[in-house]
Amino acid sequence: MHLTLLVIRSSIPEKLAEFYERLGMTFEHHRHEKGPYHFSAKIGPTLLEIYPLAKGQELVDTHLRLGIAVYSFEAIIRELQQQGVHFQQPPMLTEWGIMAVIEDPEGRKLELYDKG
């Protein structure tokens, strides 16, 4: 079994896609038939999609927490620090490897792991 799809709803989808691209993802901007335009990126077997907020949805889900293993971990961490990204936990060695916890522009927590 593996995860095939994860959809994030956002009040700032374009800005959020740009943020996630800094972590090494490549997004495409498209829509399905009459649905809303959204961003899609493949992460291994998983498709990550960033959609605008649903009709009637006023707030984003900031309780969602994602774990992402990234290449060029140290370079990405330096870039995020220079850009003023909020770190919940600076890079440190854990039982799962080297990890840092940051927040995306809407407050979701992201665990970044050193894939290198």
C-alpha cells in the first residue's frame, strides 16, 4: 500500500506552490473539466495538489503536518533561514535522521528530513 493523492486547500495557492517548489517540487498549473485551477506535483508515487479553498471554507487546515525528505538539505535549510521562514525546530539529529520542522506560509508544519 502507498499514498497516491494528497490535496491541500489554500487561500494563496500560487504562493504556496512557489514555497513548496523551494523544497524541490515541480508543480503544473491545470484544471479538470470545469473544476478550479490548481497546482499538482509528483512526489514519488504521491500526487500533491494545492487547490483554492472550497466553497464556504474560510480557514485553512493548519493542523495538517507533512513529512518530506529533501535532497540538498543543508542548502535548502540555509535558503529558508535567509528568507525568514519560521522554524519550529532547527535541524537536529533525531531517531529518524536529521530533521527540521518549519511552517509553510499558511502555518502548516513541515518536517524536513535529509534525504542525502
